[in-house]
Amino acid sequence: MPSNSEILPQKQHILPNKLAEALYGNWRKVIPTLVDPQLKYYTRTLGQALEKMHDVISACGTHSCVLLHHELFPTAPSQPHMAVSVELLLFYRALFERSCDAINALASALRTHYSRQGFQVTDSWGDIIHKPFCRGLGHAVQWYDVLCDLVATRFQRPELPRPDGLQYGRCAPLLVQRCPACFGGGLFGRPVHQGGDIHVATDGNFHHHHRHSVGNCPHFYEPTYFLPKQFVDAVGLWIDVRHKWPVKAHAPIVPDEAIDLCENAYEAADGKKQKAAMDSFDDTSIMALICRHDIPLFFANIDSPGEQQKYSVALIEHLFSLLPPQATVVTLYDVGCVLVRSIAKFNILPEDVTSRLRFATTAMHAYGHEWACQLEHNPRMCVGLGLSDGEGTERLWSCFVWLIGVERSSSCQHCLWLIDCQATAIGSEMKADLGEWIKHRHKWGIKDQGCMALDVINCCETPVEDLRAQWTDQRQSQLLIRAHAPAPLQTTKTMLEKETASDDTLNVETLFSSLNVQDRFPELDGVNLDFICVLLMACDLKMNIWKRAIASFFEWDKLDRAVGGSHQMLGTKLHQHTCKAITKRQPALMTAIRKFNSYYVWIMPSIGEVPRWLEDSDIRDGIHALLKRDRCQEEQTCLVMEADNLCRFFWEELTALELLLRLPENQHFLMILQQRHLNFLQLRTQWSNPFVTLIQLTSLVEQASHCAITHLGAPQNTTPQFASVTMQALAEDEPVLPEEEDSAEVKPEQAALADILEGDIAGAEIEEDQDLVANVCAQVVWDSPEIFEPRDISFLASPTALLNDVCINGCAILLQMDISNPTVATFSTHDLPQIHYNATDNMLWCNSSWTRYWEKDVWVLPIHRASNVGHWVLCVIYLSRKELHLFDSLAKCKPWKHDVMDIMKFICRLLIVARYHNKEVHIDLDGWVAWPLTIKALQTNGYDCGVWILANIIAVLHRQQITELREDEMKDLQYYLHTCVLSLPVD
């Protein structure tokens, strides 16, 4: 029963008093003693049926340990009057992840429930206590969470041996655990002007206030997401020191005038603007750093009036401290243009960081920036950023909205704990949904947007090279439009701003001559100065109208999208604020438009050729579609690498869990590790995506177990045993994939039999005897009847017969043996369908490693298009040139659209497989171009398509792009191939 002191009003303390320090000190002493009882509780309860509770619980011995043994957690460190069910605390922890802090609601619900059942909580005097559960339940929830965190830190993840070819640098384990898709890779060093290795976003939120009058409690929790205040303040002091030094000379790409306008337009750029009442709040906001998958990485607590640069700089600096020295980062920030100028002028960050760092604005806020700024910092115009938008912070803030009211009345330590716990829950859920994120981005981002962009490009009927040249010309021209004004005008502007100009110092004629108007516009030579003034005023008005109209359109668009349902519905307050802003700005916009219309407009013929991007709307649409298509192609490259990182992390984490389960010192944590192992196995389904299939992830399970056994030297019997939980395993009839060392490389002369071997081995069970593959391969003999059946030879003999796959594959090998070219790798007609039907990596390696394709620059890939009669085409892949040469004797364009997507996936999968087998390969899927070798049909009959692609293979082997043979010469080539086959030795 609670003591009388719990209901008496107490004096509020801003700082923790001696009583609070003593209480928290006792909790800190008790919690370590509860680790072993908690582990025993896990062992008894995980996966087991509920135990029957004893009617009477003996409190002999240590009270807390006895209570926890009976699945109860005390509400006080010593002499507790109340205990809470551990199952209720676990349920509340799961509820907290969905609805944030709900202690008051749960406590009130318990009081109401017990009251309706006829139970009342009274004090020693018999009076009813109105809030009997709130404080005790709050303590139990808080300290049980501390206990769970302490238990989780008792076992360390072992370090795993990695292949020699991947030790190019690794991110800190903390980052890898938070987002394995971004930080799980081992290859870094992509230049920032090509998109960098990692994309992050940062932003502040000024709704998370903490009242100064609430005070603080003793320290009980070490935040894992928040940067230490001392570190952030040290960064702020360094920035202040650097601002007092002379400005560093730099050559800005974007004119300072445009950056100044961006800085004045955004409150985030004004670090001195007070966004919260500092006399009422000590912590005014939080600033977040997230990855491109919206997973929170770190937070900084804002305790200044405005969003100062020290918070974003501290987050970036801390991120770089956890990255390998060659990793590059692109940071998206609302006012990234302002921050990059400050870093360049005052040398805030060291050179080894700035050389690997690039800034961009977020996609939504970019349209409020000056056009010159957008040309350089808009993520939709920046090369290499793909579809990263940087708006994930807004989605993160929407998840934190329920904490806003709770934070204002909680202690500082409690606020950090609440946000940290919520960020952990959000990050874990987003991490489990990475596979769905990749699927969604691939479907709705790459396929849909890429197809629409390609349709626009085709409609504009302008070559891609011309569109790219027009965009380069437009970008260069518009970056120079807002260049620095002449020195006299800059001086005059400074005097006018300081109101020190006089008639003596302000010489209008001199200022006008400094503009060199007559040199730039000869037609204005001798024109009245007043008329020129009108023209300049009209130009300035037009720019002003454009700026105000863009802002108005953005606000209207926000309302329209919310009403249309494509975005989250606006609340009443936000809706009224947006409408008020539109109404406030409308009079100034209309006044500027009326004033501009009152001027007489003088249209002067342009000297020279008018740029096509300026006069042709189709070119402008084509440029916009070209940029969208480029971003989609870059996004596909990012998704491929992220899927590869997920696959690698899945294997490494699973291997680490297998090792932990087999180590004898982890027997106390066995049930926790088994449950974690089971939960992690379920990620196979969630993480499967268009680039990493479920079969591939399943194959890694066996590899992880084998690696753990090999690392320890001998297997140990630690198979998880659950009473009511069944672990998902491979079905008995499912093929067990051979290990990497058992995937024998096929010799070139055996390549024609690869399809036959594939059919025999693909469905076989290779569980007991791993020598089966070697035995089969040992029986392979180069024998004509096994490669070319009489039926196949008859196809070659008939001038009107359609060649089958045996003829194509066999003749291609014969040609490569006859025409030696070490730079060419010739694949089978069955290799591309394996990609389409998601064959395993081991199967791909077994069927293609004989070509040693990782050493070749040219890949020859014959393709069969299924139809009523079938049709053969050819793709020649040039890796170093990033080109696909497409050959179709009928010169059809439309079918290549789907083939090219499969071919790019084919290239990516083979390069990744080669890298897994420690081959030195360079994966770069940016900027690939597919070219048709002919746009005019070379074939007029319906049966020579197979002979045409063999003719083109001969041309490639002779280092030519396309065959010079004519259609009437196809019969001669077919006769030659028939003769070569018949000349093969029988014995």
C-alpha cells in the first residue's frame, strides 16, 4: 500500500534533490542484481506455455529477485508496496512503440478496471488514493527498460573473417546495425560529383520543447542516438572561432547574391531567430540525421533560440568519425546551399571531410530556392543522387508527434529516454521493411517514372545527346545570368544599405556606364536613360513576379494535394495558416503584375541563334524527362548496391548468431539468442526483392551455419528447442546448394554441354555426396553425337530450317575456338533466362565461370524471343565503354525495352557473383547506353535470324561491330557451319 507521503503535495525541484538521488542510486544498485533472474525468466517463458501463478509469494531473501522469479517487477528498489506483471511491462513496451508514452492512460485504465471489480486502493488512514498506479507504474516501466538494455549488452557480437577482396573499409558496427542497406557494404570511394557512397538528410523540429520549470531527474540512461551536449557545444565554439578569422578565398559555383536570397527566404538559415520562448523552455527542439531509407541515425538536442549551424555540423562530423576514410557522403538539408558556403568561407570542417562531402537541398524545399541555387543543389538536377529526396525527416517527425505533449512535462533525462526508445522502435521496424522499401522504389520509382520519362523523350523526337548538350548549355548560361554585379554597383549597394550615399558620392552616370549596356545591347546606344530605366524596372518586376508566383503555387499545391488525398490531411490550424499566407501575399503579387503590365514593352530581335532550350517547349520537356530518366537509372544502381549490402549483412549477422549460439560461455543467454536467431531468419521473406531473391537468402542460411562450424573447428549441439514454436527449414525435396568450393569451373570445350548438365543437376539432391558434381563432370567427353544430335545437324543442313539453341550454342563455341579473341566471353542462350527466373548465385557461377567473363571486356549474349515461331537476337556488351550493342536482323525496336532491363540485371548479378568469389571486378552501372547496330531490316525471310546472329558473332570475334555479309550470303555461312560440325572428330 502506498505511504501517505505519496499523496501529499511536495515542493517542485528543478534540479534533483537528495531524496531523488538516493532513490535513483538504489535503483542503479538493484538493476545489475536482476540480470540473472531476468535471464532465467527468459529461459522459462520464451516459447513456453504460461506458468500457473502461486497464490502466496514468499518475500524471503532479496525481494526484487524473488518477485522477478515469479514474473513480477517491483515499483521501488527496496521495500516495494506494489509489483507489476512482467508480461504487462512487455506488452506496454510493444504498445509504446505504436502509441508513444501512455503511462497515465494505462494507470487510469487500471484504476477504473479495479474499481469496477470492487477493489479500491487506500492509504493507511483508509482514504481512497485517486492516482494509485501512476508513479509506481512509471518507475517499473522505466527501470525494466534499463534492465532489458543491460541484458542485451552482456554478450558481444564476434568478429567474422572476411574475404580478402572486401577489406576496403567498413563502417562502424553501430551504423551497420541501424541501416545495413546504407552502411553494410565494403566498397567505398565513389566521387561526390557522381553521387557519393552514402546519402543522408538532416533537419530540425521546433515542436519538441521542454519546460524549464519541470527540471531534471538524476542520470539513469545513456542515450544511444543523442550526441553529447559537450560535443555539440565544442563544435559551436569552434564555429565561433572560425568566424573571427579572415574569410577564406573561394570560387562559388552559385553566385553569393542567390545564396543571400535563399538565406533570407528560410527561417532555418537564421540561427539567431528565436523560435521558442527561451524564458519558458530550456530545450527548444531536436535535430535529426537520417539515412536515405528514413531510418534515424543520430539526434542533437537544440538548446539555442534558432537552428544554428553547429547542430548540423556536429551531426555530420560525428557521422564521418564512424565511416571509413575513403567513404563519401551527400547531405540533403533545407538550406544546404547556405551551409556549404559557410563551410567554404570559414573552413569549419577539415579538408579530409570537405573533400568527401557534398550538400544538396531537400526535394520539396528546393523549389523555394533561387533558380541558380537549384541548378547546383536541387537533388533532381544533381548527378548521382537517384531518387533520394531528403524529406524523410518530415516523415520521422510525424512518428514523433505523440511525444510532443509528454516531453513538455517530463524531466530532461526522461525526454531523451522517450525519444531514444521511440527512435529505436522506429528504426527496427524500418530496418525490417528495407526489402519492401526497395520493392516500392523499384516499382513506383524506377519503372513507372522511368517509363513515363522515356515516353516523353521519344515524343520530343530529339536525340539524347542533343538534349544533354542543351541542358549543359542551359545550366551554364543560367548560372552566369546572376553573376556578380560590377564593383561600382556593389559599392553603391553597400552605401544604400547603410544610408550613407549622397549626391556627391552617388554618380548615376558613372554607375550606368559601369553596366556596359551599350556594349551588350548595341540597339540601346543613344536611347534615353529614362527609357532604359523603365526596361530595367520591368525586368526586375518580372523577376519579382516569378518569385512570388512560385511561392504562391507551392502553397496552393500543398492544399490541393492534401485535398486530393495524395498527402496527409492538413489539420485545421495548418489549413488556416496556409490560407492566411496565400491571402497575405496575393495583394503584393497582383500589384506587381499590374505595374508590369502598365509598362510599354519593347521587343527587340535577338542577335544570333536563340538557344533551343529557351524557345522550344518540346526541348524543355525532353530535358526534364532526361533528368528524370538519369535519376531513375542512378536509383537502380543504388538499389542494386543496397540489395547487395543487405545480402552481405544477412550472411554476416546470421553467421555471428550461429557463432554465439555455439559458444559455451553464452549458455545463460541461449534462449535470447535462439529467439533472436528465429526472428532474424524471418527476414528472408521481408528482405527478398527484385535484386536478391528468397532462394539466394535461403542459401545463405546454410552457408552461415557452415562458416560458424568451420570457424569453431567442430559442431556443437545447440539446436533451438521450443515447446510451441517450429523453426522454418528447407523442405526435404528442396535442393541443397553446393558450397562455393564444389562449384567446378567448366572448361571451354565442355561449354556446349552446359545446358544438358544444368538440366541434370538443377533438381538433384546433393546432400550426402558432394562429389556427385565432380563425378558427372568427369564423364563429359567432347563427342559430336552428344552435342549435335542428327536432328540438330539436319537443321544446319536445311537452308530454310530454323536453328535451335543447340545449333546456336554449339556453333558459337566452335567459332570462338576457331577465331581466337581473348577479350570476348560468349554466353549461352540459357544464361539470360536464368536471370529472369531468379536462378541462384551458385548456379550462375557454375554455368558461366568457364567463360572467365570477369577478365573479358566484351560479352556476347545470344537471346531467344519466344513467339509463335521464335526469333533470335544478339546483345554485345562492352563493359569499359558501358555500351550495349543490340542486333536484330528484323530491326524491331519495341521488344528491346524489356530485354535491356534483363540484360542490365544480368550484368549486375554476374559482377556481384564474381566479386563474391574474390574476383577483381568493378561494378559501375551508371551511364550505360544501348545502341542498335542496325535500324534497317537485314532479313526479309522468316528463317535466317539464327544464322544472322552467328554472322554477327564472327564479326565481334574479328573486332568489328556488325557483320558485312548480305542476306544472299547467309546460305554460304550456314553451309560452312554445317561442314565444321560434320568435321568434328567422333572419337
